[in-house]
Amino acid sequence: MTKTGKASARKTIGVFTAHVGRLWGQDFMSGIAQAAQAQDLNLVIFAGGQPSALITPGEFTASYGLYDLAKPGRVDGLIMAADIAHGVKPKDLKAFCEHYASLPVVVNAIDIENATNLLSDNIGGMRAIVRHLIEVHGFKKLAFIRGIKDQVDSDQRFHAYREELKSHNIKFDEKLVTSGDFTTQGGRAAIRTLFDERKVKPDAIIAANDRMAFGAMEALQQRGIKVPADIAVTGFDDVREAQSLGVPLTTVHQSFYNMGFQAVEALLGMMDGGPCQPQIKIPAEMVVRWSCGCLPESVAQAAVSQQEVARTGRLEDKRDAAIRALMTVGKVVEDAPISKRYREACGQSWDALLAYLREDMGSETFLRAIQSLVMILQETDEEATLWHNVISILRRHALAGISEQKATLKAENLFQQARMLVGELSQRAQAFHRLKLEQQEEILQGFSFSMAPAMSMAEIGKAVQENFPRMGIDYFYMLLYHDS
């Protein structure tokens, strides 16, 4: 829609989400926004809480408040985030979705008909976590904190837990399973249930998502129980906070950014007359950190084995293999929006490395190439540990092709400079992120101060007019309800 209310030539997509502050929501919305911009689409986000039907006397159809604004003619298609369904009864969710049956719909982990459902590989990811705890650490008494009942992600992860126990001939024990709700409070409550009510002490606690794992770790710490020395804890999602805890969380990574991006692409295909794919599976992979008892993968990747150091071929012949490894460690899939630029940056980094070792160029060329590569990765909002992993992969491939001690020392010095650069870039990114948060808080505080004394619609309108543009809101809808 244009600001005048007239329909524009561009197509418009709507996004339904219960809340905008979810840990995973920022990356998911970022992927949606990037894809919408790339496809020249209008984007409207409706953050209206869990859908609840409002029955007005004299009306034949239920109202869903804010979500009623997303009608055919105003939007051409809809994306529904997973949190829309959290805590909503299946029959109520079905009634809500039927409200939008005439529109193309893509959902994230919501079990409804006539919609494309984007699902993380919950089965593979959770089975990998359980298998790791059993085979690598030798644990057998594995507790599980379930997610929301009748929610697709939650049910699949619990099923995977049971199946992996069965494949290792470990008997399922109901006493080790607690209910949860995907919140930190749910994780804390699970610890009370296990330790106070059931008097059990597991080897490890597997949470169906990261937030419950955070709550469980906090509750364990309050009891003087050390993670992972006394009990291992794992999660699922790999939200940003997972790697910045006092004990970084072993979890399953799913790219919410790619999920959001693919949601738009799938929806656009349906809007253009394409078929509705019942399900699209998004890859998920285990990320090993400290909370299970391992050293993080970034530390392991920094090591180079004797076999790798032994000459395995000319450096000039390793370019393609190095680029493939860098694509993998950077978690950049071939159809990702940054794929082409990232692949080119990987090649330029490798070429600059070889030019430096041949003394055709100075170290600055390689370091500038690394900076460009990191800046591209920064667009995906992945953790800064990933940037160090890129240096580790370059180092491993390079040292495997160097036989002279002088050249090895020269390469090691260069990689040390690269690590210092990545550390500096990481600090800058964190400082910029803090600055943005401080600016947002300042704007919100200003709006709150302006709204506090407002006693009329005119005063409210003035506060909105002054502050909304600073928050990036150019125009908006307002719903007014009569007291009756």
C-alpha cells in the first residue's frame, strides 16, 4: 500500500508474529526483510499476540483484532511465524487460519492444511545431540525438557530423543521427561520437578530449545551444580545468546535468517501461481561448545594434525578444496543471498595468501581480503566465532601444502595478524550493536516521556508524530475499540 492508501503495483506480503522480541525472531525477520527487498515487495509485519477470536454482538464473523487488517486486497500473501501457534488450541488455530484461506500462506512449524510449512530438520538435529551425549560422553541417564504440547517442532524433537535412546538400547524413563513451554521459566521449573519432586539426578539435561536450557542452567547454578562438570546441558536453536553464556551452550543450529529468506521465496512462488509445497525442510546441525563437556569446535579447528602438516600437494592445486571448506565453515549454502559474493571473497583471500607467500604482494592485501570476507559474513548475523573458524580453515589448508620452515613461519605470522584483525572486527561489531541498542532505548524513553502526560488524542498524535519517524515508522494503522 502507498501512504495515500492506494494500491501500488508492487505486491505486498504480511507477516503474522505473536511477539517481536523473541530470541530467534530478529534473524527470522531479517531474512524476510532482505528477501522482500531483493524481490521488490512491500512488507507489513503484524505483531498481534496469540490469535484470539473476538465475538461482537450482531456480527456474523469473529474478529482477530490487528490481524483483521491483513485482508485480500491489502496483502497478496501471508507468512505466519511459529509463535502464533504457541498455546493456541488446534481447533482455534484452524478457525483462525480459515480466515485467510483465500490467500497464499507459508507457515513456520505450524501444522495446518493448504499452506507451505517450513520446518527445521528437528529429527536429525536432536538425534545428533542425543547420539553425541551417549557415544562421546558415555551418558545414559538423559533427561528431556519438552516444548509446547501439540507443537510441530516440540513433538518432533521429543520423538527424535526417544528414537535415539531406542537405537542405543537405553530404556525410556518417564521420570526423566518434564513438560515445558519454550521459556526460561519452563527450564527453571523443569529443574524443580526433576530434583525436588522426583529426586532424580541425570547425567545430562536435553532441552527442546535454548531458552529452556538457559533457565535450566541458571537453576542448576543456584543449587551449586556445575555445568558441565556435574551435569551436561544442551539446547536447540543456536540463538545468539547461546555462545555468549558463561558456559557456552552445545545446541543445534538452525539458520532463522535462511528460513525467513526461503519463506518469502516460497510465498512468492505461490503468489505467482505455483503449487503449494506441503513442507520445506531447512538443514540443522549440531554445534559443540562447552556445556556438554567438550571444547568448542572453534578450538578444535584451530589445531593442525601431523598428517595435515605433511606436504599433500601444491598450494596452487588446493584452491577449490579450500573454497569448499570455507563455504561449509561459513554456513553459506549455495542458494543463500550472499553465496556468490562470499565464494568470490574466499577465492580472493586464497589468492592473496599465495601471492604473499610468493612475495608478490604484502600482507595488507591478504588482510583486506579477510576483512571483506568477514564483512560479508556479518550480514548473516552469525556469531563472531565463525570468523575465527574461517582463519583456522585457511591455516589448515595452507600449512598442509608448505614444506619449508621459513615459509611456514611466514604463514603463521600472517595468520596471527589475521586473528588480531578478526578480534578487532568482532569488538567493533559488538560496540556498534551496543550503540544501536542504546540509541533505540533513548528513542523509546523519549516516546515514553512524551506519552506519559498525554491526556487527549491530539497530545498522543503529537507524541507519535515526533517519535515514530525516529523509530523508522513512517505510517501506521491504529485500532480503536468502543467500551461497549
